[in-house]
Amino acid sequence: MKILESTPEKLVLASDGWISRTVSTFDKSADVARVERQMLFWRRPQELRLAEIDDVKVSEVKDAASGAKTHIPVIHAASGTVVPLSGGDEENAGEVADRLRDFLRLPH
């Protein structure tokens, strides 16, 4: 994931795939986290309050056919809601999770 914007009040991350794009916006002034996935002409936004987020972890997903591993930063909310971001390599996913924890002032 790339960082498109990083200020004390707002963090915007984006990930582009072959036919998909994910933009994740974390806005402290609006108290909202918005993850919008776009695949061709289909868009699926997901929103939750920043105050609800209680953890950011990295999940490992293994492709059954190839055995390739993808690491995905995942947002966990106190309500039980789980919001996966875009996957990538382990190092990048860890960096994104750390950056989000820092921005949200969550423990590492």
C-alpha cells in the first residue's frame, strides 16, 4: 500500500491491483475510517468510527493452488467488525499496521 496523504489529522492509503483499487481513509476530524474497494465498475465502501478501532493486526493468507502467502493488515473494531485492507508482502503489511497503530495511538 502507498501513502497518499499523511498529516496528524488524516491518513490515506491506496493499493492498486490488476483490476482493483482500494483506498483507505482515516480522518480524525470526522472520526471516521473509510475503506473503499473498487473492482472494475463495482464499488464497496465500508465505514466505521475511529473510536471503535481497538487493534490492527497482520493476517497471513495462503493460496491453496500455488502455496503463495499474502499478508494483509486487518482492522479490528470493539464491536467485532473486521475490515481487511489490501494484501502484500509481510514487510509492507507490517509497516502499514505499524503506521495505523501510530496514527490511531494504539499499542504495538
